[in-house]
Amino acid sequence: MIKGKLKFIKLDIVCLMAIFFLQFPIYQIIYDHFYYMGYFRYNGINSGRMLFAMGTAYLFVILNRSVRNEFLNITYTISLTLFFFGELCLYVCDYKVDMTMIIILSCFLLFIKVIDHVRLDIGYVRTSRDMIKILLIITVIIFIPYLQYYRYINLQNLLFIDVYETRSIFNNLKMPAVLSYLYGPLARVIIPILIVEYYKRGKKVIVAMLSLMLAYLFLCGALKSIFIGLLAIFFFYSGDYRQKKNRYICMILLLEIAGLLSANFIGNFFIINILRRVYFIAARFNNYYVEYFRGNWTYYLHSGFAFFSDNNWMNGLDISHYAGKYIMGTGTNANTGIFVEGYYSFGLAGAVIYLIVPILILLFLKELNYRPEFYGIVFLYLYYFNTSILSTMLLTHGLFIFLIVAFVYLRRKTSGNTG
């Protein structure tokens, strides 16, 4: 009888709910050791909020199993663990947090379910067999001008030491505009694609050269997302989408367990600090923006895509620097992503409508029958959804170039197992 009941308990449901519940002791450690960074927790847990969070998490975990397209299924899973669970945990632990971001992210997950049933016919573009070789030559040519910044390189950044000092140095450098705009597509799209392609072909020397080039570009500014992108390329390379999803769930669960054990038994908070950045920094910032901009909308005038951009009310600062100076009070370049950008532009209704943009991007990639070995690039842009506004993603982070390259090159010409 017991064995019969256990057959109905799906392992992925158990693991995802375990990931959710483990975030609460993780947040407790973060509160105890990083409270000076603005983390709050009230004595005792409101049972109503906790029951709501548990029920909501379970409902969306169950919904995950009904997303049949494998590309959308892994994307839903990553969004659930990377964005949604952190917002639910913050809602329970910090009573100043309201449900705004939970509503927005709930709509995002539901929209993923909707486009699971949408079908589009996107034509093919024929490409030359020599395209990858031509792309390699162009990449090397574009990369050469960045070598002039070798004197500002700090190898300790590879261990995440002095990264903010290096970032400050490169922010003050007057890098030519063309190099600034080429940096994102080169580091986040072109070199990762070449690494995967030549790795498939067994060209280890070229893969090593490209990896060193990407590591060098990481050192030119110490942008952690570049380093994360390099890791994501190899992590998501092998297996089909289902295998990638299972590997991702296991990795997150093991990271949480290892973080709790290392913090509680040997007093090492390295993994906890990583989880803090992944789960709670963007979530905490999002709720700061919700509180600060409520009823004081920007009407999208903060964006470079606005017909006439007006940042006089921001004292001449872009939205991320304005948030760092006047909302965070730190003067840093604060994260502000697509999910909350719609809210501080037009309010809650505007935020839900604004979700059409990332959803259309996912629909486009899904209908391309996107090649699974390149999913690491998609993972990086999913991360950017919660940390960068749309104009920055498309122009500076290379999303526009990525979508063009995906259309031309990163698609399977035969229908795979998409569920």
C-alpha cells in the first residue's frame, strides 16, 4: 500500500519543493551574517503568509509538469527556482514585502504555459558550411583591440577578489564606443557559440584559445556574468533538455545543502554568499523599486527606446545609477530587470503587459527548435531578465545579436523531441 502511494510522488516535485523549503534556513543565515546589507527578518513567521507561499510554490511546481515543450519546460523550471522561490521566501520573511513581484512572476510562469500551446511557422535561412570558420576569423579580429587594456588586468578577479575595484577602473576608462557595444555580443554570444561548436568537433586547442579569450574579456571589467556564462556553456552542453533539467535541479539542491552544511559546521559562507546573490539580491532590489516607484511611474522615459528620453527627474543618471544612488543609497550601479521595469514604468497592469516582451523572445526560440547544446546562452539571458532593463539587454548585452544568430544558426532543421 505504501509503495503504491509512493509511485505517485514524482521525484522532480520532491526536489523542487526541497529547493523551496531550504531557502528559509538559507535566508536565516543570510540575515544573521549579512543583515548590514539591508536584509530583514521579523521574529516568528506569519502562518498565513507561510501557508500561502507553500501552496503557491506547490501549485506552480505541479504546473511545471504540464509544460510539454522541453525547451519551455527547462526554462520554466529555471525561472521557478531562480526568480519565483526567492520572491516567495522574501514575502514570508520580510513583512514589508507585498505581493506585487509574486503576481508579476506568477503571470510570467503562466504565460510560459500559454505559449506552450502556440505554434508558429518560421522559415529557414541557408548558411554556408564555412560560416563557423569565417565567424572565428572575425572574432579574433574584433578581439585584438581589447588587448590594449592588459595593463588594467587583475588576475585575482578570477577568484572574485577585488572585482569591484577592477570594475571601477574600467568604468572610468574612456573605451571607444564601438568596443563598448561589441563587448556584449562578443563575450555573451559569439565566443560561447564558437566554444560549443568547436568542442563538438573535438578541436581542443581552439576551444582552449576561445576560453582564454573569454576569460580575458571577463578580466576587462570583472563582470561576473561573463564568468557565469562560461560555466553555463559547459554545464548545459551535454544531454537533451530533460537531462539538462534534471542536472540543473540536482546542482541547485546540492548547492543549497552544501551551503547550509559549510556555514553551520565549518563557518564558511562562500556558497551561501553565492546563493544570496542568486536568490535574494534581485528580489530585494525589486521590492525596493516597487515601494519607491509606487504611484510615481517613469512612463518608460528612463529607457533609451523612449521616443524622447527625459532623465531630468533622475538628475541626469540612467535608471540603474539613479536606483543605486537614491533608492539603495550606495551609489553603486544597482540591478533592475525586465520584470520590475514594467512596474515602475506603468504600474502593475503595465508590468503584466510588459511581460509580452520576454515571452515573445521565448516563443521565438521555442519555434526555432533551438539546439539544446547551446542552452547555456539562453540560461545567461534568463538571468539577465531579472537584472537588466530591456534596452540594455538588447543593445549592451547583445540580446538583439543573439536572436539574429539564433534565427540563422542555432536551430535544428529537423523536428526534435519537443514534447
